[in-house]
Amino acid sequence: MKIGFKHLAQFCGVLSLIVFFFLFQDKTPFSINKTPNHSIALLKTTSSLNLNFASLFGNFITNKSVSSLYNSKFETITTPKDNLEYSATATPQTKKVPLTGNLEQMKYFFEALKTSKTKTLRIAHIGDSIIFGEMISEYLRLNFQEKFGGNGQGFISMNTDDWGARRITKNTYSNDWKEFSLFKRYPGNLPLGLNGSLYIPAIKSWAKFETQKYFNFYKSFKVARLFYSNAKSNSEVKYSFNNGTPQSLKLKEEENVNIGEMNYPSGAASLKLNFSACENSYFYGVSLENGIGLYLDNFPIRGNSGIALGDLDMKILTGFNELQNYKLIIIQFGANVLSPEHKDYNWYGAQMEKVINRFKQAFPKTSIIIVSVGDHAVKKGSFFYTNPGVLSLLKTQKSLAEKTNVAFWNSFEAMGGEKSIVDWVNANPPLAHKDYGHLTGEGGKIIADLLTEAIMNEYYKYK
């Protein structure tokens, strides 16, 4: 077999990219493919890393050269023409799945919905990379705001690494921040926020938030709420709306989480914050709002199983509850513990039981829904099959909801059950990525719509 210079160059190019990704995967954001279908070009989990190099790098490499680069650590993902199950007209058979488990505790959320026209109501959506880039969250927010009022993004972390995938708000920032989080460096003694992160500014640090035009519904905001802690008596933040005249926001000298509010009554499209007088203060993020109504905060903690949520300081959790008064928390983890070799997830259920009970203690008048893992596939020969661990994990998560006395929603069944992810990948437009686990924007909308319907059906019964 002769190897030409062109093939050799292609091989070297791909090899260098692999080295680059592995060396810098914890130091740089995900590589985002900013296409209309909300694609994420590179998705990383702690359990495995499945890459479709052909889809990432187009025609620069061939399937044959890609396959030769894989070793036993990776699933070999082929392009559609090599997948015997591929069909350009695949139609996923989704299913309307009801909310189950303890529905009585949904009263906190349902009662709050009745007052959403006169009071602010908040939902927290906490999960792994399945909600990265506001996947699922953005349409849950839109669905509920259309029904119950409210207009605004809600909470955004101070330095998001998924802003390229977010379609509502763009977040840019200086490169001199110190970031600590559950998925990056964490010394263990810092009061991370509900977003699993904490940010410490340098003397020239700044952050900017700008509304995008994808959803006209979110083109401006009138209120910006800054979340911080550990501020000193002389701490202040300089801020400006729409690149206008800078103003000063004095921070309160408190150790626990606090809020500084900034207002722009006519509606702003951008907010810039400068932190030159904030030495040793801790910051979490901002919430962009438009007054009374419903808001949904997206908290993606990528590469995480959810167990690490148990490390969050109870004082900070109760502080967020006092400030936000969440009436519904949706918890969506599981993909990062999946393994074809493991079928016993009782250990995971035991650890997550501690997490859920801890959240119930911190948020005593908040409804909680556990959303199960969706379908994930592994390849055997030329075919894709549901990861053998999915059904076992699903059983554990359902049992977890029963033991902790919260609600449960089966997203695996809603997707169509076993091997449904294959049809989601092969749908036109695609509803899932070719790692056979993560959803596209269109797929996220389907899950959001089905979950919304399940919640609303119980709400109508409750009324």
C-alpha cells in the first residue's frame, strides 16, 4: 500500500489536532460549531470521548484514515454512508410520558404558577453536558414564559465556556479571571455557587453580556442582578448599559451570597462590568430580567455525574434559595457514569440520594423533578445499540426518585426507548449528534416540549 504525501499530511494534521485537544481540554472552552441547528462540534464526558472526526473536519480526511487513528479507548464512529442503519428519512417515534413519583410535592411549583402574573417565579435546571449551551433549557424557559409571563434570560455564569452555543445571550470576558469550579480546579475551601463555579477578578478584569437576535423575545433586559460574596466595605463594580456612561455599584460587606441590582428602564441590549475595585471578592454571575414573571436558570456542570453537588456549601445553597426562591428544581444527570461494562448503579443511587436530600434541606419549599438519562448508543460491528448500562441506570434513577420522595420523568422512554438515539441522529434535520448521546437544538426542543406537556398535564389536574 502506497501512502502519498497528501495522505501523510492529512494524517499528521489530524494527529496534531488530537494532541491539541488532549493537552488543552481543561484549559479551553469547547469548540463550538455555530450552525443554525445549534451543533456542538466537540463534546466531552468523563466516562468516554466519542469523536466523529469526519463531521468535524469535513473532507480533509477520509474515514479510512480516521479509523486508523483510533485505539481501544474510543468507539469508532463512522460517517452515515458506512452506517448500515442510516436512513435520511429516519423518523423518531417519540412518546408522551407522564410525570411520576411524588406529585404531591409539585404543589410548591403549581401554587406559584397561579401567581406568576403578579410575582416573580424561578426554575433551576441543573445537569451535565446534556443541557450545555442551554440545550433543552432554552425551550423550557420559552414554553413556560409564553404560558405564564416573564421575559428574560435569567442567570448566566460570569465566565461561560458555552457562550458560542447559547442563542439568547453572548458572554465575553477578559482572560485574567481566576475560575474555580466542580469541573475545573477546585481547592475545596471556596464557596462555589449553585452553578458549581466561582470567579475571582484581577484589577483589570471585565465581563460583558449581550443579547442575541435568534429569539426576538429576548432582545433586551431592564434589570441586571449581580451575584457575589466576600466583598469588602470599599468594593464596587463599574457598569455600563449599551456602552454608555459608566456607573458605580457599591457591594455589601458580607461573606454570604448577595445581589447588587442595576436598572435600565428603557431596556438594554448589553451590559459591561469592570472589577478594578473588587480585590478578593467572589462573583458567580448575573441574571438578566424584565420584571415580574417566570425565569429559568440553566446550570450546566459538564463532565459531572451530579454527585459533586453534594460538595456545595449549605450556606451558599440556602443563600441562593433566599435570593431566588426557586419553586422548581430540575435535576438531569447520569450520562457521565454510563459504561457498557457496568450494570450495577446502586452505588450511584446511594450517593445521589445524599445530594437530593441535601437539596431538599436547602430548598424546603421547592418542587424537585429528576429527569432520567436519555438513550445513548454504542457501536458493535456496523450497528448501534443502546448502551447496556442505560436500562440499569434508568432503574436506579427511578428508585432514587422514590427513595427521596420527589417527581420523576423518563426521558429515555420519551425519546422512543431502545435504539431511539439512532433515529434521532439520522433524522433530517438531525436531532442528536454523532456521539450518539448529545442532542442538537431541534432535539432539545422536542425533549423540552414533552417535559413541559408532562408538567402541565399534572398542573391542570392540580388546579
